[in-house]
Amino acid sequence: SHWFADLFRLRAHVRSSEVEEVLGSVAEVFGGIDSINNMLVDSDFTFACAKDSQEKEWPLVQSTVESYLGSSDRTLRQNAWNNFCDTHVNFAPTLAANLVTVCKKDSFIARTRKYSSSLDAALSAHNIPLSVYETTLETFKKNLPVWHRYWKVKAQALNLKKLSHWDIWAPISLDPPKVDYEQAVEWITSALAPLGSDYAEILKKGCLEERWVDVFPTKGKSSGAFSYGSRATKPFIMMSWAGDLSSLSTLTHELGHSMHSYHTWKNQSPAYCDYSIFVAEVASNFHQAMTRSWLFEHEKEPEFQIALIEEAMENFHRYFFIMPILALFEREIHERTDAGKGITASDLSSLMTSLFSLGYGDGVEIDPAREGSTWAQFGHLYSNFYVFQYATGISAAHALASPILAGDESAVARYREFLSSGSSVYPVDALKKAGIDMSGPQAMEKGFEVLSSLIDRLEKLIAER
């Protein structure tokens, strides 16, 4: 019944057979916009090598920049960031023309399908109320002082008067722990035991016996990590184990996706055996929240805890800072496009810089040209109104984990029902049944509460060194 109800809900936006034929025929052409961006930044870009403090040159490509930004050598971090940004700045007019074109595409499709805006069209796909989107961004802006505090604590930990952008990922831990794969599986299994012995056993067996995970780097293996599979298979995870807390975090994150898929496939018919990104990032971040909480409780060595906070802050920085900033940026450029206004590369960079200035406060030194190029570094913007769901995902995850960590058995039952619902209910309704109303600010506020507690813990550990 839900499948048919959804069909009738979208009926008003299905056009005549002739119009649908035209929309279908241009789909491949519109898809080429994203392909052009990918080919340009992944294949055609050439970055100048990054030099470290000893004048040694390090080859800079898309897959190495993050590792350099996490180096303890500040000169290497600075050169890597500057050289990476400078190439994007050099191609800014072309990249801007491409991004504006994809915004025009979104606007065209929205108008043709009789939506009020590009945003309305994007949210309608999964029946996400506008209030969810607006509350997410407004609550983020309201709580920016929490991030402002973090920049200052991080600067203190690094013995710097003020951070520059390339210091954001600088390591603080003096002795980061090494973690082997089997140990990580044991920790993750223990952390998720509150969800039930069957849940933990399925996960452990998948990791150690059923080969769900392609664990180690091999020649020809692509970078990154993801969980995949189908209703007729078990879940499969691709990642490259590096033996650190970041690898552990990646594993538990992807296992969150895998266990979500496992329970959906097991409990739903083919009509409902998928789920939207809006709920997908809840399950993955829920695993990370549970695992971090367990490790904070059981691994008390100070440098381990600092390294664990660093891993958490890296995750929060991407999901709970960068992505909401990009969401604010995206809303503005789509509104301008829907209104028929022109947009230049300079407009995009100025807007990006102003948003980061809000986010950094007086805690991070701004380099306008390079900071302003951040919009050109994220292909996520080619999927309209996608990025805000990272913030809703991580905040809902911590909001759902909180009562479970407090021993609420009814919260466990609700969460497992959520994992099993697939697309048999709308994503916002599924989360509401699990105990979280995403149309209000409570989940986002919980996310900032957790973030603030991590900063408190880091400040205390640094003071005790």
C-alpha cells in the first residue's frame, strides 16, 4: 500500500507521455555534466609537488592530499593545501560554468515537473518536509560557537596562536595506537552488544568467517571505502586497512551500512528492500557513536583517548561542519539560479569565503582565494541538496545511540525496527518511529552536545599532559 501511496503522491509531477519522453532523452546529456567535472579534476588536473620542511618533494594527487594534511610536518601541510587549492583556483571559471550548468539543469527539471523550486523537487523524492531542511541549517548556524571553541582548543594543543586551514587535520596525539583487524572486530562487536547477542554475532561472523570485508590494500584496488551487495547476497565492504583508529572507524561505519542492508533485506519484500541516503548515514554513524563510547569507557590511556577524539573530530568536521557549510552554499546558488540570476566563479568563491568566515569565527586564518575554492573540490554539489543529509545522519545517529547507551531496552527495539523498515515507510517517518523527530532541532542539538563533550574531554587531556 505504501508503494502505491507514494506513486499517487508523485502523480502531480508526472507529465504527459511526450514530455516524459523528452525528459528521458536528455537524461544522458544532463548526466554528462557530472562526468565532465570528474574527468577534469580526476584525470586532467596536475598538482605541483608539496615540499616538506626538509625541502623533500612529495607527489600531490587527489588520493594523497588528505594524508599530507594529516602530517606532523606543518610545512608539508601548508604546501599540500596551497598547491591543491591553487590548481582549483586556476580552473575556477571552467569549474564554475560546469556547476552553474548543473544548477540550471536542476531548475529546468523542477519547473518541468511543476515543483516550486529545485529544493522542493529534491526533497519531494523521499517526502522530506522543508522544515527538516530549514531546521538543520538554522540549528547549525545557531551552534557555530561550539566550532569556534574547538578551533581555539586545537590551536592550544598544537602550540599555535591561531590555526590556518592546513592545521585543521594536524595530529595531536604523541603516540597514536596501532590496531590490527581482528582486535578492531572484537572492539566493535563488544560496543554493539547492547543491540543483542544475535546482532553482534552476525556482525562478527561476517567479518571473520563469511568474508564480508575486502580488508587489505592490494595492487589495482581503488581508494576509499563502501558497503554494497543485494537482497540475494550478503553485504560486502571494500576498504584498505591501515592499522589505525581511522581504519577502525571506517570499518565500523561501513558495517553500519552493511547491518542496515542485512536487516532490510531480511525483513522486506523486493519493493521495499532499499533505503534513502537520509537514513543510510544514520546507521553508519550510529555504529561509530556506539564504538567510540565503548572505547572511551574501556581504553583509558590518555594518548589513546586523544587519538580517539582526533578520529571523532575528523568525522564531525566533515559531516557536521563542511557538509552544512556546503548546504548553505548550495541553497544560495540554487535560489539564485531558480530566480534566473547569473553566477560567476567570483560569486561562488566570495559566497564560499563568507560562509567559512562564519564557521571559523576568529579561530582560523582565512586565505580568501584558496578558502573560496572549496566549492570546486566537492563533487557532492552535483547531486542537488544531497550534502545536508550528512548532518542529519550524524545528529540522528547520536540521538538514537544516547538512550541505548543509557540502557533503554525499548530504544533498542525501536532502533532494530528502524533498521528493518527499508523503504516501507518514508525516511523521516522511520526515524520518528525510532524516537527522533527530524523536523525539530533536538537531533542537531544532540549532535552539538556530543561535539561539545569531545572538546571538553580534549581540553582536559591536553591540560594534563
